[in-house]
Amino acid sequence: MSRYFIYAGNAYPHKNLDRLMEAVKAAEVDLYIASSRNVFTKRLEEKKNEYVKLLGFVPDEKLKELYKNSIAFVFPSFSEGFGLPGIEAMEAGTLVLCSDIPVFREIYKDAAIYFNPYDLSSIEKVMKNALFLTAEERKSKIAYAQKFVARYSWQKMAKETLKLYSSVV
């Protein structure tokens, strides 16, 4: 298996995967896209280049391994509601490279590495920087992100949601 970047999530146009595919071609590095088959992934099949591998649906355990073994998870969205895949990638032990948009700054804070999603050269530069991190820099950034992401949990969210519902009733 080659060195690769990974994207996981749906392939809607606002996810900006066309520009990401251009960036991996410019950087000459593989990109694995894990996304369930639908009209948008069919469109990607028509536009992909030799560096893009469309994986289709990937079960959670396999996805965790893909995250962990990747150079980084790349999240080039123009807009998001939260950004759960980035949290999952951090928890699995990989770097997160993402769009410099308000929701990602709010959720990921300084646990991610940001780029301008509208600028192909910005995406490419951040990806190339990730490729050339020293082992120690990489290890340090991943450890920081894993510690950071521990603040999020399904159990905590469920308790907070139940508390909110109870206060309304």
C-alpha cells in the first residue's frame, strides 16, 4: 500500500472534492476517498485522476485503520455543520488538514492544520508540508490532537441532550 491521504464522508459538491483531487495530482500523492455510492460519487468517478482511489463504503473498523495509516485526513469543505469525520480521524491517530472555515476553527481549534479551501496552491502546500514532517513533529501533533479530541464523546453528548430535553419539558 502506498503513502496516501484520505477523505471520508459524502461527496456532495460543497465538500470541495474536485479541488482536492486537483491538489493530489499536483502533489503527486494518492488520495483514498471513502464514500457511499450515489450520484455524487458517480460524478467523481468521471473526474478522478490516476492519484484518486474511490473505495465506496468502508466499515468503521477498516476506516479507522485507513485513517491511522494515512499521511493525513483532508477535509476541504466549503461549509459544514460540525465535522465529525475530523474528530474520528484525530481519535484514530492521524493528522487532520482542513478548510479554514469558522466551524472547523471552533470545533478543532489548534488540533488541526488549516488551508484556504478556495486556493488550490494552499491545499497542495499543506499536504506537502504534512508529507515532510519529521517523525517527532508528526507524533507530537497527533498526540496533541488525540488528547484534544478526548473532550468529545457520545456519552457526554447524550447526557447533555437529555438534560436539555428535560429542562424544556
